[in-house]
Amino acid sequence: MKTLPINAYILAKIAILSVQLFFANLTFAQSPAPPQYELEDIEMIGSSRLTVEQLKEQLRVNEHTVMSDEWLTEARARLLGLGIFKDVFFTLKKGSKSGLAKLVIKANDDDTVLSDWAVGGEFGLSLIEPTQALGDSSIFRGYKIGLVGRNFFKQSHRGAMLADVDSRGNLVFGQLAYGLPRFVSEAIQLDMMASAVEPQQRYFETEGYGLRVQSIWTRQRKGFDLSYGLAWYSNRHTRYRLEGWPDLVAGPKLGIIRETRFLSFLPTDGYRAALSIMPSLVRRNEPVIETEIAATKIPLTFLAFTASGRATQTGQTAISVRTEGKVEIPLTTNSHGLRSIFYILNRQGVDHYKNIRHSSNESIIGYRYHSAGFIGDLNFRLVARHPFDGRPSSNYTHSNDPTHLIGDRP
């Protein structure tokens, strides 16, 4: 038998190995992809904060949802992004027939987020030049106390009562609210709010009207929220009124909202856009149109930039505009997450009606803290322009002479 030369033998071996590798790769390339299952049902373990229906709403589940790796990753991120769970785990169970599977969600509640009640307060300090409009030379202007219910009916519903008084003990801003905001949005939800604000002391909260009451239903519709209800805005009260402004508008209110952010202690990346129309049944020639746009960007971990603007247009002659720019920086955290934030806020306000114009801007530096049962805010603020300067607003067109006034924020 004739023996092949050594070089020919090596070449033959290389050729055989190349052919084997080629067919092995071909077989691997043609192997079927890992099986993907359609979602048959959801089961929740370890938490009762969300019902199965609410889970499906949050995860945008439909009849033919395929649980791919990408979908499962996004679903877990959505649930963690709600901020009400410390951790979330997924497992799959065999479904009732081939191609179907059940998703089992095991979640551990964050008890510091949804305790039933919380009390809070805000204290503001400002260097102020005494003005006739304020009638008070005290530099201490922001005394605010609030009570928040954060888990009504064990369904994550929220409500609040807020009282804001000046240094003489007068109520300058008060608010009662239910359902504003909720940790999770529902397919149908009800939000109610009543507020009273004294423009001379809390100009930035006025937005054209000193008294507001509204009751609004909201329905989810394919990424958008449709809102409808009743609203009543008034300037008839002697104290809680913006002089010279429309005295009363009221009627049905219809709107559309798009919100991609989650409004936790530190907001998430995203935006909010809203538009509503209220055809007034009291002053039919003065319908109210409200618009809002806000965006939050987080370029670094736990650093949020938020810009927002709101406008209220009444008829063709009255408009109220508020804009804000805000920077939030975290300071302390614990095992349950973020607990305190340092923030810088700048606000601009303009109100214009016929020949009457008010405007002001305000800068705030503050520290905000929250725990299971306490919410606190300590801030220093400077308002660069007094919108009234002690003169009757009905005979006043604003000048740019700088004075100092403290404003406040709910």
C-alpha cells in the first residue's frame, strides 16, 4: 500500500475538517429559533396593590401578546418604573394548550411608598422689600401644612388636603383633591379638585381665577387619555379674585392627554401634552381653552431636567401663562430608594386681559424630603417683580420696576 506524503496527508485532513465545519454551521444556521409563547393569563404573587386587570393595562396586554425576550424585559422595566415595588420577578407556567403560557409575577411591595397616610409641611424664607400690596414686612412667608392619603380603598388612590397661610395666619391658598396623582393609571378614573388662592400673596397659583372646582373622568384610549367632566372657575369672591378678570366661567370640560412619564419622587424620562376645551354656559362668548406641555430629561443617573408651560385662554381677550424650568439632584437614598432632593426652580407668569397686565418671575432653591409618613420642603425664594405693587390691578398696566415678593407652590 502506497503511503501519502506527510504534506498531502495534512492537506487532506484540513479539507475534511473544513467540510465538517461547513455542514455544522449550515445545520446551526437552519436550527429553529427558541419557541415563543402567547400570553394566556397573568398571576400575581406577593402583592395585592395591582389587580390582574390593572397589570394588563400597565403592560399593554392584548389577546395575542407574544412574550418574547424583548417584551419580558420591557414589561419588567414598566413595573419597576411604577416605583411601588422593591423588586419584580417573572416565571412562566405551561398554558392550557400548545403555544400558550401563563406569566407569574412575583413582586415585593415598597412599604415606604404606599403607606396609608402621610403628613407634610413646607416652610419658605425670602428677603422681601415691604410693599403696600402685602401689608406685612415679615420675611417669613411660606407656612404650609398638608395631609395626604396615599392608598384609599387599598387601590392606590390618592387624596390631599392643603392649607397655606401667611405670617398673620390668613389662608392664602387651600386645596382639596382626590386622585391627583395616582401611582398607576386606570382604564377609567375620577379626579376631583377644589382650590382657593389669594392673588396678592400667591400670584403664581392664580392662573386667571382665584376659585376653581372641577370633577373630571378619564378614559384610556390607545396611548392617549380622554377626559370629560364639569368645571367652575370664579373671581367673584372679594378676597380670592384676580381684579378685572372674567368673574365666572363654568360648563362641561373635554380634553385629551398624552403622558409618557411616571411622576414619582424623581420623575422619569418622557413628556406630557394636554389640551382641554370648556364651552362656558355662563358667559357663552368666553369659552376656556387650556393647554399644557412638559418634558423631563435625565442625562445622568438621578439628575432630572424638567421644562413645562401652561396656558389658560378665556374668550379672545384673556390669557394666563405659566412656564417653569427645574433641576433636581438627589442627595440621600436608603435601601428603599431615593429619599431627599436638592432642587432649583425658576418660574415665569403673565396674565393679560384687555388693558390689564400682570407679570412676575420667581427663583427657588429648596430641599425636599419624604419617608413613609412625612413629606417636607424647605426653600428660599426670590420674586424679581411684584405683579401688583400695591396699586389696584383694574387701573394698572405693569411696569418693570423690580420689587420683591414671595410666591408659593402647592
